[in-house]
Amino acid sequence: MSVQAQAIARHFGKACQSYSNAARLQRLTGYALLDALPVAPQGNLLDLGCGPAWLHPELVQRCQQLLAVDLSAGMLQQAQQLALAKEYIQADAEALPLAAASVQNVISNLMLQWCPKPSRVAAELERVLQSGGKVFLSTLLQGTLAEFRQAFLALELTPHVNQFLTADALLLAMQQGAPTMDWQLQIETVQLSYPDVLALGRELKSLGANYVPDKTRKGLTGRSYWQQLQQAYPKGVGSGQTELLENGAAETATKTIVASYQVAYLTGVKR
């Protein structure tokens, strides 16, 4: 496992108990992937980047055997408490310890953006899938957390936001890594509401999604740091927004900021 992969695993390990309560976006995209999965049970289903496995009660109804893989040992320990998967495997998505043609379908929810080489992930998916097998995947694209990035730049600070691929670059990487698979991509913009920038930062930390490679902070610290980010955050987007709640319902509430997420849904079929 690379040094970067180890750092990502530590971040998500620290968030393994807070993740489920903070996973508003993850629930939205996860259920969208679930809707795309075949309803009738089909062979082995791989949950790649399973996290705490909140989706497993639904996934076991869509397969004959469920396999759970995650980079984080802490996340796998949370997942194992449900005891619904046949196997729980700690592994890097770029090097899966699974036999060739051993999986019928793969679901992967908001995991790929943490992989520095998505083409290698695509190659592994192609290898482990059976002929006719399908991948149902969500990830994040360039433009995600654009408002947060804008606030950092307004203060002449290095944006503490990950770099995400464009849709074209992502699709090209998947096609190059898995040339025997047919890929289709759809894009959705999701906006979530927050009381303030500190609440956004806390949610990212609770998800383990606050990891940024080579992150350094200079200048602002503590309360001053968050107050000035709040002042620099784009205005005029927080009144009467529709907020996605933890249970998937929506309500209209007055919030002061909105964060945008550019979500890509990828479906791949192995020829």
C-alpha cells in the first residue's frame, strides 16, 4: 500500500464511527446506484469501498454472495458488525486480491475520487468481472466544493480541497484502463445546505473526506481561520434552499451557505 493510500486509510479509519450520521451525499448517491442494480440476485456482488456498510441490508438482496472491500481497517470493522457479507477484505482498489472473472457485478459509491490512478482501478474491475458483468459507480468531478475553493482563493490561501478530474478525463481513464468494457457516464449537480463554513468542515471531517495530499496551513488558524472563510464564502445562495436530511427526506430551511458537488455516475459492462 502506497504512503498516500495509508494516509487516506487513516483518515477514514478515524471517521468510521461518525461516517454514517454525516453521509448525506453518500446516501443520495448510494441509493441512486442501488436503483440501477438488477433486482434479481445475480452471482457475486463486490462492494468496492464499502465504508461502514449501511447499504448492505439492501445489497444482500441483489446477489447470491456479497464481498466487501475497503482501504480502511476501521471501516471494515464497522461493516463486519452487520455480518452480511461473505468476506471483508482490506485492499487497495488498484490491486484487488480477487481471482479473475470471480465477480458478477460491482457497486462503488464515492470511492474512486480517492484513487490517484483511476485507470488502474478500471483495469482491476475488468479483470475480476465475468463476461457480461456490470459496474455501477459514483464519484466526484471537477467543480465539487467550488464555493469552498473560492473562499480560500479570496483569502489568498491554498485551497484545502481535493483536485477532481473532469468528466472527459475520467471517462478516458476508464476506457484506457478497461478497453473491453463499455462505459456510460451521467452527471448530476447536488447542492447541500449548511449553517456555516465550520459545519461544512466538520461534516467533511466526520466523513474522513478532509484529506488533501500535501496539505499545509499557513497564516490563519483557529476561530479567525473559520470566521474569515465564512466572510469570504460566496453569498446569496443560502435562503430557502432544499436540504437533504439523513433519512433521505427533504425540507426547506434557511441556511447561510450551500456547497455544490459534481457527481458522476458510471456504468460499465464487460464485453
